[in-house]
Amino acid sequence: MSDEITNRHHLCYTQNFEQARSLNTQMNHVPVLAMTLTGGLWFGAGVTKDLPEEIRFALLIFAGFCNLSLIFAVLRFRDVLESYLEKLKEFNPDSFASGEPKNPKLPWLGSYSMILIYCALMLIGSLFSFVGAFWIFWPFESARWIGIILLLALLTAIYLTLFSRSTAASKHAES
């Protein structure tokens, strides 16, 4: 019976390790995807001369929302990865490599620092997309401020929806 339990623990450890490795690979592909997607959409909006202003505007708005969506996706990847790392550490804490050296060169960078840097860059790309859409390619007769207010209202609604669900889920998990 003891060998069966040991084998099960080893199998679980191996599966958790493989899943963590796969998630890490997927998570590290997201910033490259964001750069490729944003660059392609910006190229389409900025260089293609035969496109109407409405399409150029839509391409940049789409680029902005894609970057925002990818920020949420990469943060979710990182949270799931963290849960696997916690299980790996439980299996054998003495051999777990936490990524926290004894004498770090930049001690203020923590476990989420790399992904937060990527997210900040994707957020900047998103903001540039929205600014470009509204200041360069605004195709409508109405004032730009109406569009900006509508965009801010939509972003606020998305934010409140996502984070109110997060708060409700946290409260449900605690009870």
C-alpha cells in the first residue's frame, strides 16, 4: 500500500510539473502574440492607403481591446501557474527552486514582476491604440469626446464586471 501511495504522489508531482512547464511556455507566448497582433493591426491602419477611416479606426480599437484581453489572459495563466508551483513546493520543499535568490540584484522584483512588466507594456500598447484611433482616425461627424466618454464607460463597465465577479468569487471561496 505504501508503494502505491508513493507512486501516486510521484505521478501527481510529475503531472503538476509538466502542467506548470506547459503553462509557463504558453504564458511566455502571450507578449509575443500581443506584439505581433498590435504591430500587424497598426501597420494595417497606418500604412494601407486604400482603407477608409472607419476601418482604420476599427483596427486600432480592436488592437486596444486585444491588448487588454491579453493582459487578463496572461494574469490568469500566471495565477494558475502559481497554484501548480505551490503544489510542487508542498511535495518536496527542500528541493523546490522558488526563483528567490539569497542575494538578488533587484530585490524589489517578486514572483509576478516579469508578467507585470509585460502587462504594463501591453497596457501602453493598448493606450497608444486608443489614442491613435481617436486622435488620428476618428471617422465620425460627432465630437471625439463623445467617443472617448463611451470608450471610458465601456472600459469601466468591463472593469467593474470582472472585478466584482472576482470579489464575489473570493468571498465565496473563503466561506
